[in-house]
Amino acid sequence: MKEDGTPEVVPLYPYEFSTRLSDLGRLDFSAQPIPGSSREDFDPLERERLRMLIGDSPSADQSLLELDDESLEKALELTVQVEGEAIPTLTGLLMLGREEALRRLVPTHEASFQALEGTSVKVNRDYHGPLLKIVDQISDLFDAWNPGTELTVGLFSRVVPAFDERAFREAIVNAFGHRDYSVIGRVLVSIDVEGLTVGSRGGFVEGINVRNLMTADPHGRNRTLMDVLKRCGLAERTGRGIDRIFEGSLNYGRPLPDYSSSNSQHVNVFIPRSAPDPMFVEMLAEERERTGKELSISGLLVLNMLKTEGECTFANLLDSLDINRSRLQTVLKQLQDGGLVESSGRGDARAFMLGAKAYKREGEEIAYVRRSGIDRIRYPELIMKLAQSQGAYLHPISNSCYRFPVHAHTINLRNW
């Protein structure tokens, strides 16, 4: 596809065969043995790092710790037998390889971390070592550039970082796990005043695009590598790590991660820098306390859109969110039953907005009434709703006129 969205015919060169087959799911490049390599290229310290990670992660496959080194490598497909000799695979070198071996045998493997303030580059570091070591090093640098703000919910206060740590970890693991290692490139982590960007070489695989990221069947180009990352507890075992990236923003009422700058050559996710929304966080906390469970990612997406837009029709929600019709109907009914969402109208034109629970802070009752879909038939109902929300009452002024105070205003029902 060209930049304007129209198709064109281009040649497919031999050096592009691996990339195309990987995109189609016909080739697992990460499972290929690396010519010229041997088990001597493995770093014993990285093997121990892998074992420690497995031991420390409750979601990891603990049975792997019972295996000796060679059996562990075979079980994770870090090596394969070639003419009776154990040869490291690409996954094996990425996980356990010495840095000099990786530079020599996997020159396409590289990562960078950048921190910028305006046009000034404060940090710019490149990495060529084994994957687990790089993830730890980048995470340590990231922590220093991820300040927190104090957030008070109810009686409790806590420090909320600018970027959710679990979402960041999932983003960089996905970048390493799904990138195209058959071409030269790097995993880039960049932090600036606008936000956090994580990018990697290689576009989306066949069947995945920006529109269906949340619902597409999880699959990638490096099956063996991702399987190792899941079994050692570093990646989400369900294959729905993308949900965790979005949850990191949704749970705090922040703008959603943005994949729109991705193309056929790169996948980039931008997580905007934004303060948490106390009203939204308190609403979710109360709902968790009421139900004893977390809201689904679909429910969070609906609430986020209503929070951003104020009011949306069913057709708008269906068109904008990556949720099918039946699931969206179910989610909206659950949110309405919980009092988080209110609606008016019928069919696809039915309008939805956040419920009264979202407007409990002082001074928000007026906004709640304004967004309730004012029409002439519902005026008396909305006025009563406002009175009840403020604890006010109606009192007779005359036989034909009723008034009650709303802050400094007076509402007159004469002639209604």
C-alpha cells in the first residue's frame, strides 16, 4: 500500500522471502539454527539469569528448573540437533548469547534507549547484548525517567507513575518478541515531554492491523521466541499482552496508546504523558469494591470513550471500538446494571453517557444534568434529578409556580 492508501505492484526480492513468509506465518525465523555458532557462544551468567527469572515469576513454567542445562536448552528450543550436534537457534542466541557472539552472528539485533527534553538528548544508549539483560538495563533507565504523582482515592493516597510499569514491560517484550530479525533495525525506547514511544523493525503480521489489535487471534512471527518469553514469565501467557498495554492507560483515565504511526516496515506504540483522572480512578475503585473483580478491557474502553466524548450513540461505539455487536450490547447492559452508564433512545441511535457515579465530586452535578440529553419532555425529570443529587427540595411559591435554588440560579417551572 502506498502512502495515500492505494495499492501498487512491487517486486519481491530474494532477501525479502524470510520476512514475507514470517508475515504469513509460514516461517518461524526465531527457530532457525545459526550457522557458525555453538553452545560455547552461550553465556553461563545469562543461563543463570534465565533460571532466576523462572524461579521468581509465579506465572513461569517451574518444571523447567528441574532440568539440567542441556535439557533446558532443548526444552525451550534454544538449541536444535544438526548432524548430531546441538546448534543454537536464533532464540537461543538472543536469550543466552555472549555479546561478542551476538554482534558477530546476529548483527540485526540492536536496541536503544533515548530520553529527550525538547531538542536536548539527555540519554542515548545502544545495546547489543542478550535479550533478558537488555530488558533489565532498559527498565532500570526507564524507572529514572518515570516520575510519579500523588493520587488520593477516598481515604488512601498513593504515588502513580507517569507510565504504567506493567504496560511498559509488556510493550518492550512485544517489541523484542515480534520484531523482524531478518532485517537490520533496532528496538527503540524513547521518552520525551509528550510521552513514551516503543518501536521495532517489521510491520504487523498478516491479519493484524491497527483496527483489530484488541480482538485479532494472537499470533506473531517469532513463535519460538515468544514461547520462551511466556514460559519464563516475562510475557503474558494468554497472548493478550496488548490488553495489558491498554489497561495501563485505561485504569487511570488517560489517553489510549496510539499505534497509528505503524506501517509495513515498523510497529510503533506511543503512550501519551498525562496525569491520572481522580474522578475516573475513584469510580473504578468503587466498582471493584462493589463487585469484587476487575472490569473487562471492553468495559474500560466503553467508559473511556464516554468519558472523552461525553455522549455516544450505540452506532458510534460500534464503529469506533474494536468490539463486535453482541459483545458491545452485553458490556453496555452490565455497565448500566452497575449504574456506571445511562442511556436514552432506542436502536443504534440510542445514546449513552456516564452515570451519576461519575459526577459525584462537588460541582459536577450540573455537568451531569447537561449531559443527560436535555429535551423539552424530560425537563421536569432532569430538574428533579438535579434536586435529588444536591439534597434540595421543591417548595411552593404560588399555585402555578415552583422554584428551588441551584447554586446562584433559580429555575422556574411556570408555563411548563
